Amino acid sequence: MLIKKKTDITFILENFNTLAQWDEVGEKFYFVFDDRKRGGQWTLMSYGEDRYSVHGLGQDYWDQSEYFFDEQNEILSFLWENRAAFNAALKPTSMCS
């Protein structure tokens, strides 16, 4: 499912583990997509229990630590603002299903 409406984000978060890859060492699910504003990539991570974080990495920058979303509306806003890049990364995955 792609983000076309803000309500789509809730569905994506509820099904995040089916879209993401598992990091056994970090014990989290993660999904990587382009950071179009800074020219790198975002890694969105889920630690379960509705606990999400994001980390940015690019050729000219590296976020020193993960940013944890304290409230649900923060992650909803983040994904809405970055929906085009998220959707672009999601399309190849959904085509394989």
C-alpha cells in the first residue's frame, strides 16, 4: 500500500513488520528510503510497541544518533512529508508480492 492519504500511514505502521527487514543484532525492523532534502537516505526503525525512530545518512552528513518519535503525530507528520520517497522505495517491494 502506498501513502496517498494520511490515513494510509496508520495502515502502513500497523503492517510495518511485513514491509521492513529484520535486524537481528539491533532487534528491530527497518525500512530504508531516500532523504530527498539532504541527498542521502532515511532508515525508519520499529522496536515494537509503537516505538519508532529514524536515522539519516548521506555522503555529506550522518546523524549522530537515532531520533525517536515521542508521539504518534510526529511519525505521521514525518511520513506524510516524505511520502513520495517512501512510496518510491515501497513500490519495488510491493511488486514482488
